[in-house]
Amino acid sequence: MSQSFRAQETPIFERLWIQQEGVCALCGGPMLRNRFQAPHARIWARERATLDHIWPKSKGGKDTAENLQLAHAHCNKVKGNHV
């Protein structure tokens, strides 16, 4: 499956990127903002910035700015619906 060359560019994403200084909220590692920062597509697929629900939607979490953080795609997937 092909991934976009850029992370979601929304006002919430932009605010979180600045607030978190481009660092994953789950592991603390630097995130990639666009595909051209990655030497390979597989690295982009794992290390791109994604929106993560702090309190998962499946457990009643809301789609509000207060419940969102940025995380690597891989970290977000591993976290799943855990708090």
C-alpha cells in the first residue's frame, strides 16, 4: 500500500509538530515529516508522523485536540487501542 509523501498537514498536526518539536510522543525518537527525509520507502512507512489518540476511540476517546498526539506510524500501530 502506498503512503502519502507528506504527513497530514492540518492545523492540529502543525500545532502538535511544533509543540512536540518533531519527537514521537510514545518513544521519544525524531519523526519524519515528509518522504524525502527518508532514505527508503520502508523507513518512511515506519517513521512518519501520525496522529495518535491518547485515549483510544474504541474506549470512548474523542477526536479533540486535547486527545491527540503525534507518534511514529510503527509506535502508533504497536500501541493499538491501549492507553
